[in-house]
Amino acid sequence: MQEIRYELTKTPKKKPAPGDPLPFGTIFTDHMFVMDYKVGKGWYNPRIVPRKSLELDPAAIVLHYAQESFEGLKAYRTADGSVQLFRPDR
């Protein structure tokens, strides 16, 4: 098992008081877990770091057609102008 390194934030956010409401999606941790991956080596270099924006390659499949977060109906217009749905049962 690899040792997890950590770096604490120098600017922690104010924490809610015990008993305060915690609305979903509005309060986040000051830190995040990150780990590197390389083909042939696998996962390595685990660490906890101050929360920051994620780096994402513009060619990442998640950005194309929302394939990673929502697989909705696909509609196609045919030569005669009608619309057909692809796999509407899923």
C-alpha cells in the first residue's frame, strides 16, 4: 500500500456550526484526493491536496455528447423529414 501524502490548505473556509442546515451541493471540503495513472504502471502518487479546479483535456470523451453524465434519447431526422428516436426504451 502506498503512503498518502497530504498538503493542508493555507486558507480554510469557515465551517458550518453543528446543527446548521447543510444544503446539498453548497458546502464543500477544503481538500481533495488526487492520484496519478500511467498505462503499465497503474495508479501511483496518492495525495490529499487543497481543493482546486480540475484539469481536463479538451478531447476528454466526457465533453463530447455528454456520454459520461447523461445518455438521453437520440433523435435523427430522416430523408423524408420525419424524426426517429434511437433506443427510446433505455
